[in-house]
Amino acid sequence: MLYQFQGTGQLATLGTPAQSFINFSGPVPAGTVIRLKWNGTEHPIVARTSPTEANEFPAGDGSADYVDSLLEFFQTYFPFYEDFTAERLDFINLHQIVLAAKEPGVQYNISAPAVSNAIEVVVGTPGADPIIRQQYGVYAEVWVKRPGETTFNRIFAPTIACDAEGIATMDVGKILHAQLGPDWPTWSFNQPAGSTNSQLSYYVTYAESFGQPQQVGKIQTDVVRQAYFGGVDYQHQAGQGFELASYVVRQSDSGTDRALRLGPGTRYVRADEPQFLTFLNTRADRTGVVLQVELTLGDGSPVFYTTRYAPQSWPKGAKITYAVGPAQLNMAEHLDDDDTVVEYKVRLCNQTATSFYSAPYRFILNGRYEPYTRYFAYLSSLGAVETLATFGKGSYELNRFYEEAQRYQPAHYDAQLGQYEQYDVAIQQSQEVTTGYRSQADLALWNDFYRSPYLFHMQVLKALPIALVSKSIKQSKDGDNLFAHSFQFVYRWKDDFFTAEDDPDLVGDGTPPIGLEPAGPITIEQPTVVDSVDHTVPDVVRSITEQKVGNWNQAYAWGSHAAQGYLTQATGSQLFYRKDTKIDYQDDLVNKPFSRDSAGLSDVLTAKETKKLLKNTLGIRPVLTSWTGSVEPQ
């Protein structure tokens, strides 16, 4: 919320740029020196027949053409180039170089001692310094109006100094932050709550201001805007910043407007878990606004009803908070005895449910066993009340605070007085709790809880203020697939005295009444031991498994091997000679071919005959030769 002002009246007069003339009325011989002085510095220039240095210019006859040739020198020599613009001008018999200062001020009036009758330096228009208005700035006012008020009140009226460019800035957000605070619902009652502390209307007036005593110009007024308690992180503040209305409104249909809640529109809630939704009206004044509840039963059938509270007026720019927890919505009044609620949705609408003013928010009832559940409330970054639940074992610790002073010991002192004394003794309760295992995306939203300065531990019908004392909260490591946080908090008070709690729900079971007679000795007899193992079953049978029985069934299906005609040792031995059997080779070779002709292969050449045939057939007989060296011998 940064305002930037820019004024153009910082100068009472703009000042006058100096204009000087160098007049040539005759010849300029070589060696002529012109000593020009401005801004406290002397710049000599020398006439030469053949110029070689930067401050040397050509000598000449003083004619118009000669002075024309000097124009480039006065335009490019750095001292002139830096402070003046050079031009040519003729006046009667004078041939002039005109040097006009680029900036106003008397320091640019050029002077020079007399050189000769042919050269003269004259200040045609003397320079004048600009007149700057002292203590020039912007007088600004911030006017605010809270909900329920009829007029705006001025809370800030500073004079902001302008910089050299006439720019002044004012961060209205920091000014309004001190005027805003949190709005809390009535924890013990569930009626809708408006916003009186966390929002206001404001506008800024401003005007030019200068002088001592202060002179303020015409007051101008900016449009009326809305400011809300809360903010966004560093990344979202950059650039164009963050606008709350743009977060709420997503489409032209008001039935899609978001509540002031971070994260998804669906949540898991326990049956006794408190929940709150805060809505912001960015469109038009509304009347007859109610909260519609849609229950989804176990059989899938829906039940619609609106909360018991009177229809609300909802002006444009205002916020309204509803309690939307399962117990807070009085669901039991709209259910039969055998009905079971699986989930429910809530949204804002008119009394006839024909116009919706918010998107539906879905809550799924969580019936898992989650021991040691604790509920917390806090102010979110969007300036709305939010709740969280933790589960899992925690630990309790009592912190003790005191001051101590040494006691003076007189002669014959009393030992029961001790050597020192404690005073301002107080105790403070602290706890360490865990979030329980959750998804990493779910735990990312807990960062808003950790940074909030407004934290509460929710108990029966009340919210106890707490403060986190954990400076470091371990989140996760790479490769983790289970995520949980643990943190430590203290209650934001110290007790100088102690009072016993009267609430039975908080105290627990009391001690037995006085005079209670014991029932007498209680005898616990040993139970009859029944052996669960049947020892009539052999141990070998206990090892039978289903797989073994399957193998047996498969083997049984094969049948008897003896009846299958398989080769046995007796039948197989008849196929081969025994080791001690004698063989008659002559009888064995009867009727067997013993030559090529008897085998019917007389026309098949032998290997020797084949080589001879090839030798006689080929006309060229290749000879294989070899040699050493890189050249084949001829």
C-alpha cells in the first residue's frame, strides 16, 4: 500500500542559462591566446598556423569564412562541449561565436581579459541561479472509518520531504497496521460474527507543501479504499503486490467466491473439531444472508438445511465469520436416529437458496483412531481465524520463575530462616506436541500457524492463549515418505498462585469419598490350562503341506511304471553284447563290401586320382612365392 507523490513546484524560478559572444572583427595572428573563464576555471585557447593540441585553433584573417571554420573547434573542444552549445552569428561587421550554457546559473557567465581589438568576449544574457523552495514536500493526511462509524477520522498528517526529482513516498500499510487488529469469534457460542477490528475504510488527501512557516497548496483527495488486517509473504509482495479482493473473486459468478482460507476446499475433520470460515464481500451490499448446510448420509442421500441463526446483513467490503464444525452446526437436530453423516458442505446464499454468495466448502468426517488429539486456533495471514488439529503423544513441563536474595545472618540466627529467600515466584505450563503423520502438502500450510502471533489452545468452551517457544522446527529430509512436525508451546501467562480446577471434564476422577469401606480381599484363581496341541497326531504328519499333497496327487496320476512297458535292465541287456561275449569277425564280415567295386563305387575317384585330374586339367600352374622387404622381386 505504497503511495508515491511527484511535485513539480520545487523551483520558484527555473533560473536563466547564460549566453556569451566571442566577437571577431579583424585578423587573428598565430600565438594569440584567449583566456576564457567560467565556473571558477580558466580555459586558455591558442591560435596556431597549424594546430596540433586540443586547445589550439587556426589563425586567420577574421573574415566570415574564417569564423565559420572555427565553429567546429568550439563545438568539439571538451570544455565547451561539456557546458555550452556553440552557434554562428553575424551582427553588422562582427562575426560571432555564440556560446549558450546548457544549465542555468551565474557560474556559466564567460569572462576574459582583453586580447586585442580584433577579439572581444561579451556576456549577452547573464546567467541566473534557480530559486529552490525550502522544505519542499507533500502534505498528506490519512482518514479512516471503522465499521459502524458514520464519519471519517484523521489519524495521520505528515509532511513528506521530496527528493531532488520531486518524488515523495508514503507506506499507508504500515500506518494502518497499527489501527487494525484481529477479530475473534465467540468461542462458546456459534452465531455469525462480523468484523470490527480487522477492517476499515480509508482515503488519502495530499497537497504541495514548502517554506517556513509551512505553506500548503490545494488539497486533493484520493478515492475511498478498504484495508484489512493480514498480509502475504515476501515473494507475493514483490512486483504488483497482492490484493485480497483478487484472491476472493475468481469468476463473474459470486457462487465461486473464495473464503479467506488457504489450502484446498476439502478438509478432513473430526466430529468434535471446531472449524471457522470467514467470507469477504467484494461485490455489493447483501441482506438476508444465511449459511446453507448440505449433509451427505451413509446411503448417499442429501439433507439440506440452514443454520438456526437469523439472516445477516452483509455490506460491501465487510467480513463475516461462521462456525462450521460438525458439532457447531447442530447436525443432530436434522437427523434420524439411524442416520450416519459421511461428509457435509457449507456455502453462503440467500434465504431461498436461489443466489449463492460463495463457493461450497467440503468437510469429510474423520473417524480414524487418533489418540491424544488437541485443537488449536490462530489468526491466518489472510486475517481470518483458522483451526488445526494434532494427534499423538505429547509431553508436559512446568517452568518455574523466581527472584532470589541473600539473607543477612545476625548473631544467634534462627536456622529455619535459611541463608537466602525467594520472591516473585511464578510457574508457567508448557507442552510439546506432534502434528501426527500427514502429507507434505498438508504440513506446508502449518507454516502459517508457526509464524502467527495470535495462537490459542482450544479447550471446552474456551480458547487459551499460547506462544511457540520452538525456534527450529524440523520438517523433512530428502527421501522421507512419512512427515510430521513437533513443536513446543507455553501458555501466555504465569501463575503466582494455584487454584484447583472445578470442571469435572478437566479434573478427571476424584478420590473416593470419606468413610468408604473396602470390599475385602479379592482372590484371583489361576485359570485352567488347556493344551492346544493334540499329541495323538504324529509329528511327521504335522509337516504335511498343501504343496506336498499336490505332488503326491500328480505322482499317483502317472499310474504303475511296471505296466507302462518301460525299458528295464533285463530287456535292455539283450540289446548289447556282454563283456565276456566272443565275436567271430569272419562270420561278422560275410556279405559285407570290402572294396570300392563291391560297394558299387567304382566310378567314384579316389583322392589321389582327383588331384591328378586337376593337375592335368588346369593350364596354369600357380606357384606360391614369398619375399622380404617392401618391393616385390621381378
